[in-house]
Amino acid sequence: MNVVLREPLTVDRFLAWEDRQEARHEFDGTRIIEMTGGARAHQIIVGNLWSFLFGALDRTRFDVIPEMRIVAGGRVRYPDVVVTAGPVGNSQKTLRDALVLFEVLSEETAATDLGAKKEEYLLIPSIQQYVLVAQDRRDVHVLQREASGWVESSAREEISVSGTDVRIPLGSVYRGVLD
């Protein structure tokens, strides 16, 4: 998608523009990137994460939202699944209190998810954990916020969701994809 702009695009201008569009778009600070549908495996994993978290979280303290935008360091992104502090209002369009982000990796998105997004998400103080889930193999990397930045580990059997008592078995994440 190529758009010729008369003025530099700010986050506020982008958000106002995107609210009038039928499709979703990310903004990387300079370019508008149309979001396309992922592979079936991607969609199943996103659905598995959302449904597990929706049933397991204390909904008076947390909410779980699939593919809702956040603003990070002058960029607008759509993580695949987000756990937030407190319930999110039905008319809300932009998340402000994300705690845990999940991204399902594909060949097309992995470089951005592991590079630019990883750095951008560190700029949002509320985000405590960034979870990267491979869609083609049982491989989950968990980045936990520490004072020095992200500390990375691999989830072997389950994902411990930061700030909650929820643990997601990897079998539940990959149900219908790798079983």
C-alpha cells in the first residue's frame, strides 16, 4: 500500500485515519502497513491463547483482547493477544494498560516481532512480559521485563503469565496445530 502524504504522519493523525478504514493497519513511525490475515495455524494459536486466558483469568482484575492496537514509541502495533490490567471498555479502540503481549511468529513477521516490536514494547512501562510463539513448531520464548531490559527464557511445558497465577500448558497453545 502506497500513500502519498502532504504532511508528516503523526500517531494521532494515523489513529484518526485508521479509525475510518475497514482494514487494520500498523504504523512503524514512517510507513503505514496493512495487516493481512495470517495462516490457519496462526489463527488457531491466537484462538487457543485467547480462549484459554479468557477462561482462566480473574476478569475483575484482568482482560484478554485479541488483535487490539497499542501505541509504543511513536508506533502503532496490533499484538496477537494482550492481557490488560482491569476490564477494557467495549468502545475502547487503543489499549493503554497492557501487561502481557503474545505474538505468533511467521516467516513474514518474525523479523519485526523479534526486532523492532521487541524494542518498542520495552518502551511501554506497563508491559511486563512479551511472549513469542512459533506457529510451525513447539517453540515459545518468554521475555520478562527486568531493570536492565528483557530477560529471555524458553517455555518448555507451560507459559507462566506474568502478574497472574495462570499457567498455559503448551499442549493447549498448539491444540489443533501440532497435535
